[in-house]
Amino acid sequence: MRGQEPRSTSSCAACKFMKRRCTPHCLFAPYFRADEPNKFAKVHKVFGASNVTKILNEVPEPQRHDAVNSLVFEAEERLKDPVYGCIGAIASLQDKMFQLQHDLAVAKARLARCSSKTTYASCSTTSPFLMLDGDFGMSSFGDFNMDQGALTSDFHQHPFP
């Protein structure tokens, strides 16, 4: 683990950022190396050095590296999206997952329909919209559109972007 490696005589990114002398027992040194100055700058801007110190002191040492990675991710997402932060990123990934699950359902239905036919040629010219007959609880395809070859939905279940 990088946190246990002996470090050089240079200051860590946190001490450089705060313009203070880095001690051999610096709490930040194992997690904010000197060659990653932006990592601490982002965390400092969102959480502040005092709060990061409190968090790291409360977390058991074997879990501190994961805690720092979480703080860095949350800080980066908060700087990108000040309103929703990492929740916005999670919601966006969930949207993508739902879209991909729908695309998979459409592909499975088409595959099932094609495998029940006697020849593939009769299946290859059929529109994917005609292949589904409501087995998935969909009676209309008006809410869906083709976007760069992928079936996507214009409907969103939550207010996040």
C-alpha cells in the first residue's frame, strides 16, 4: 500500500498547499503525495483541511486510503456539479443502466422472435419495433427514439440531469 511507503524529504501536497512544514508524522503525507497537488487542492476547497483532519483521525488507519479516495471523488463531483455532486453522477449512471436494460430486453425479444422463425432472412428485415408484442408491459413505442443506433427513452424517473 502506498500509505506505508517511506517518503522522501519533500513536503506532501497538503503541506505545500497550506505552506507549512511537513513533519515525519504528517497525517496527510501518505495520502496526498507531492506529485499530486490538485488532489489535495480539490479536497481542501470542498471540505477544508480541518474537516479532512477530523475525518482521517476518526477513520481506522487501514481504511484511510479508501476514505481519502472517497473524499477526492466527492470533491471532484461537487466541483463539477455544485448542486447534486456525486448524487448527480450516481443518478446519471442509473439512467444509463435503465436504458441499457431496456436495450437488452428489446434485443432478447428480437432474438427470441428470430429464433422462433424458420429462417434468419425473414427476421433481418423486420423492424425492431414490430418484434415486440407487449411482453414487456409496453403497448406503445412513442416514448422511445433511435439515437445513434441505440434505443433510448425520453422519460426520466428523477429530477437529476
